[in-house]
Amino acid sequence: MRSPIRIYMAVGLIFTLWSTACNQSSHQEPSEVATETGSNETLTDAASFNLNDFQQLVDTYEDPARSEWQNPGLIMEMLGDLDDRTIADIGAGTGYFTFRLAAEGAKVIAIDIDERFLEYIEQRKAELHQANKEDVIVTRLSLDDDPLLEDEEIDHALLVNTYYFLKNPVSYLRKVHKGLKSTGRLIIVDYHTGNIPVGPATEFRVDPNRVKKELEQAGFGEITIDENALKYQYLITANKL
């Protein structure tokens, strides 16, 4: 069920929430346009370009070249069997993972603080082959400090290219923890802090060890960090204890 509160300037919690993320006033202002690198890959985080240019966000998030380094199949495999599972795609953005998860049999709650992305996902539901399109993907307008999950509502949660934009990570993660079932798992995917040709500027990246500490503070356990599976990003898995 959607929240009546409308957030007027934010990006998917993304993402990229990739989700899809929201821009915070205390953070450095992002540049207005995405830039190309020598490898012909483009910066893909909303912190790198104009949040007002929605079509630019869509074109960048849905760029076919993204699959070459994002490896969505590998990320979804880490969630295990998706059939009849309820997955929260936090920072859903354009639904880059939402629709892939749904195609594998999951019910997906596409969560974002930018209503433009949720409207875009709603329009794209016609692409689904399932007869019960409205039940397969449910969009949810959330708050920048709360995913608005019900207690033990979801089997697993996915947070891609979004962590930097969490206003209070520990508090937010505790709410995700509460929304997970007892056997729930959270997967976080974000950019390496080194010099890479994709992703936001260095100041918009978060060290994975910091993420691990904040997950522990939020009540998660059995936390693993994989910095090698993806070309430009790290993968963190954390289980509800």
C-alpha cells in the first residue's frame, strides 16, 4: 500500500532506491551530467547527473551495456530459489532488477522514494507474461529513512547502488531487518572505492567494511564481503539473526 507522502526530489534507493537513491542536503552537490570514460562506459549513479532529467536516468539505468559489468544473473542467484518468494527491491529505480526477479517467479515489492520511478514501473507491467501482473510486482512509495516494510513481510531484500543515499544507515537497516522473515537475507551491491570507469565520484562511494559494521549494529549476522565476483563492485550478503 502506497504512502500518501510524496517525495519531490529523490532518486531510487536505489537504484539503482538502484536501484536503484536520494540526495541529501549535507552531501556534496553532484555534477549535472553523466560523463563518458575512455572505456566507453558511462557513470551510472544518480549522484553523477541531473536528477531532474528523468529520461536521462532511465536511459542510463537501462543501458544494455550495464549487464556486462553488473551481472544481474549472478546477484539474483545469491538470493537462492526465487519461486514464490517475496523480494524487496529497495531503490528499485527503473525496475532493472524488479522485472528480472519477477521473471524468475518472485513477487517483488519495488520500493523507491521517487514516485516517477514507481510510475515508470507500473507502466512497464504490461511487459510481464504472468496473468496476475498486479500481484507479481507491487510498487511502494517509501520515505528516505524508512522502507515502510511490514514485520516479516519479505523473504529477502536487495539493495543495489543505493547505500550512500541512506540518511541513517543503521536505523534504516534495522527496519529492513524487521521486515525480513526469520530466514531472510539481505544483499547489498555497491561500487569499489578505487579508480574504476563506472559509478559515482569517489566521495559517493562507501567502503564495504563500513557497511559490514553498520549491518552488525543493525542486528545482521553471517556477513560476507565478496570484492572479486563483480568487475567494478562488491557484494555483501547478510542474514537475519
